[in-house]
Amino acid sequence: MADDSDGRAVSRAAWGPEGAVLAGLLLAVALASPAHALHQRVAALALPSGSIPTSSALDAPRELLLIGTTEAAAAPEMLAIDLGATLRAPRFAWGVEIGATVHDVAVADGLALLATSDDAAELVVVDLATRSRVGAFDAPGDADGLSVRVAGDVVKLGRRKSDAPELYRLDASDPAHVVLVRAAERPRSVRARRVRDVPRYAYSGTLVTREESGDLLWLVTAPPVAEIAVVERIAPVAFADADGDGTWRLGCVGDSNTAFTFQLKWCELLRDAIDDPDLAIVNVAVSGATVVSPNLRFFSDATQQMARVLPEGPDAVVLAFGTNDRFQSRTPEEVQAAYEVQAAVASAAGVAFYAATTPPLGGCIAGGAGLPCQRIAQQNALLRAAFGERVLEFFDGFGTPHFYPDDIHLNVAGQALRAERALGVLGPR
């Protein structure tokens, strides 16, 4: 018999081995889901026959993707692909004959800058408005131009290792008269840009280069399938990658029912359910913590935990408190106000904010209607009204099978149900 906070005795057998097995089954049923698909192919365009791509550059304002290719007899070595207003509908627009292999492409101020194998023009300048070659730079010797970068007003041309300098800083403000600013020796060839792989995406050919903007990627592949594929990145979660680092990072802020200790808690179960390498969990929850500051009995509260989690760069945070606030006789209005304070902190940091309702405890688990249960119901109603679709429901539907005999802490089945509720709000749309 255990005396709960509602002043009524609740009798319940502790979960034994059979209960643990049942909890495991509940977990498997609740969270079974296939691995999340990170990228979705939305369009593709085959390159002209004989074109073997080597490089690319995106000119988003002009809705153009520029492709450099090896020297070809039947097609121009610089291809301009019109991506359309949505950037999802590629079609061949025009091309410029270079007469040499284009090893790299850069775009700046309406110009395409090409690093080429032409012994007399290791840098070729193309005007995107007139669609014509308007200038060039001839470096000494016959080593190929391998890379081209733009840094402010300076064009950096890198070459293959030779007796002549390998790195050139150029002024191309007058495209018809490219001027040497400085040349420097390098101990080896200047490397072309490395191409990052796209996780869990099946290419039709060999990935040569990729460009991206927001959630769109343009993947250029070489034979046996030479094409441009337009691929859309599908977010593994409902919130945005606020800092654009390619990882969706969720901060879990709360008390013992969120803190990662002797069993997997709902935050970790949510991560495993989504099963995405680009999803990261930062769990800073602490047992005994309160959302109201200061904590009258223990050392951790929401203000302290937010100060810990924000430097980790989360894109979203979930706050799951209320039980210890209830023990400290905080009013529903105090709890609500504390959530609002942390929501403002998250907003100022550019972080999405989610709030979880306070779980039942003691006699409330079995449907009690005493004053503590009324207070929990009141503070949950305030949270739902304030945060709407950003609320994770951790009260409704939770009952005796979800708690340990102390009627406070969630067992494996309870954590699984929390993870299921979190998946419904935070999972991919």
C-alpha cells in the first residue's frame, strides 16, 4: 500500500518479469517504424550525349546551374541548366564552347569563371548575360587550371604542380583584361573541391559534384548515367534545422522522468524511433528539477537547464516539468508563467519551443479528483491553451500500467508512451 499525494491509498503489484516483457512488447509496437528517408528525388535531366561532367556552380538568382565537362567534340564544355522558378524543373538552356576540359566553375557578379586545361587560357571568363566568352588569363607554362574560387574582389586560380607557380590571385573586375595580383608556389597541385556524399541516397551514376540551397540539392553524376538529379532533403523532424548545420538537434529539458539514468527515457526512445543519423538528442534533464525558479528543494530548475542546453546549439527544446513544482505547492499560474519565460528565452535564441503537460501522480493516476489532481489539470489546461500544437501530451491516457509502484516515475511502458506522443508532434511531417 502506498499513500499518494491525493490522500488515498492505492494498491498495485510491482511489475515483475512478465511486466517487463509486456513493457518491451508495448515499446516495440509503439515505436516500430522504418528508417527515415533523408532525401527524395523530385526531377532529373540527362546531360547531352558525350558530356562527362567535372564540376558545377549554382547561380540561384538567375535560376541557373552551370556544369563544366571534359573536352567534347559533340557538346559545349560549359552547360547552363535553367532550373525554373521553383528550382525543381531542370532543362538545358544554352552552352559555351571552351575547346578544353573545364575542371572547375565559380560564379560572381554575373560571370562564370572556369579553370580549364587550355594551355593559353587556364582561366576563362564567361558573361552569363550575353552567354559568351569575354576574357581569359594565360598562366606561364602548360599546367592545367584545376580550381577557381572567388574571395571578395579576388579570383583564386589553382593549377597542377609544375615549374611555374601553382596559385594565382587575379583581378577580374574588367573581364576583358584579367590582371595578375600575385602568384605563389605550392609544394603540390592545388586540389579541386572534394565532393561530400549524400547519406542514404542511391545514385544512378558516379557522383561528381553537388550544389545545394536550403532543402534542395542538385547532384551531378557521370556515366554510366550522366545527369543532374534534383533532390529534396526531407527533415527527420517537424522543427527546422535552425543553424543550417545539417543536424536537427533536440534539447530535452526536465525532471527525473526525462533524465537519462538507469533506463532509456522518452527522448532517447524518440531518437531511436526516428532512426536518423542527422537527428541528435541533448538531454540535460535532472531528477528533482522544477520549471519554476528557484527550486525550493533541489539544485536544478528550468533556467539552469536552459543555460546548459542552449550552448549545445539545439534547433528545438522540449520542457517536461510540473511534478516537483506540484510537490512544492507552486500554483498553476506560476507553472504557466515559468514556461512562458523559457519560451521567450528559446525564441530569443532562435530555437523552437515545445512544452509537455505535467503527468498524473499518486491518486490522479487512478482517476482521483482531489485538490492536487485539480491543480495538475488546471496547469495542463493553461499549457495547452498557451502552446497549442507545440504541446506534447504526457497526461491524458497515462494510467497505472505506465508507472512504477511509487506512482511518480514512469516505467518502460510509460516512457514508450511518452516517446510515441513525442513522435506524433516532433516526428517527420
